[in-house]
Amino acid sequence: MKRAPFSLVALFTAVGLCFALSPAFAQQHAQTAAQTDTGLGFKGIGGSIGLVDPEDASSALNLGFHVDAGQIVRNVHLIPSLQYWSVGTDVGVYSADTKDLAFNTDVNVDFPLQGGRFTPYLGGGVGLHFLSFDSSVPNVDSTSDTKFGLNVLGGMRNDVMPNLALFGELRYAFVSDANQLKVLGGFTYKFIY
């Protein structure tokens, strides 16, 4: 991983932001709500932005959208998501673009800290990646492929308000010929009803 040190710095920066923005009352409310609010359903939506370091390509910006689909059991969350990245390369007068649109379904396990201001989590899941390669280079064909992937991830989440959580996350997607390391930061807006 040629960009691993930069990725770790970005992850720690995102976690530091979560620390700095957390009032104590929000954590108490979130712990109480997490203990009583189990079950699947449409619990919230959110977005993420970060860096992706795909195999055999340069780093790119990753954009994401996710849904908090509730808790399967206490502290085990179902998180479907959509993520997209694109990277272009210019070689003289020619160009090539690589893109990935991924539909993921992850399960995150929270590890709440007693009296802590944030919650670490680990998770994993599956993804369906729609990869495409477009090239203007003569004798190089443009291709597209759909591949199955496995995700492993870990991060920190901080409930800065009763209905808003910030997170920093490090994720790795195992995709045939297109493995990807991602460093993400984002938010989840929780529906309180």
C-alpha cells in the first residue's frame, strides 16, 4: 500500500474531529436510545467522502451514501450503502478512465465505551461492484464488468447531537483485480420518532 501512511493520517484526523465536536449530553442520549431502539427499519440516512486507493490505479475521491437500517440485535447495525469513485489518466493526447459504482450491505458491531464520548465499531459485508474502463488509446478496448466483493471495516462514531453522528472509517474491499483501500469520513442523520 503505497499511500497507507497518508490514509492513516486522514483517518486519525477524522476521528479527532469526532472528538472535538462531541458534547457530553449527546453521548448519554445516544447510549439510552441505542439500548432501547432495536429492530430493523429506516432509522437514518447519511453521506461520506474520502480517499480510495484502488489496485493498479492512482488515488481518487470516493463519494458515498448510506442508510441506517436499524439494529439486528443490540449493538449490531445493518448499513446498506452506495459508493462511487472515478480516476482518469492522461497519456499524451490519450486518456483512460476507471470507474466503480458499488452497492454494499455491511453489518457493523458497536463496542460502546463506558462513559466514553464515542463508539468504536468493526464490521464486514458484501458488495456488488460495477467497474468500467474507458480508453481513447488505439487498440485498447473499453470494458465493463460486474464483480462481487467482500468488505472489512473499522471506525469511530460520535453522536454530536441526538440526531446527528459523525464517523471516521477505514475500509478494505476485496474485489478480484480491483482491491480497494478507503479512508472515509461522514455523517448519519438519525430519524427520531
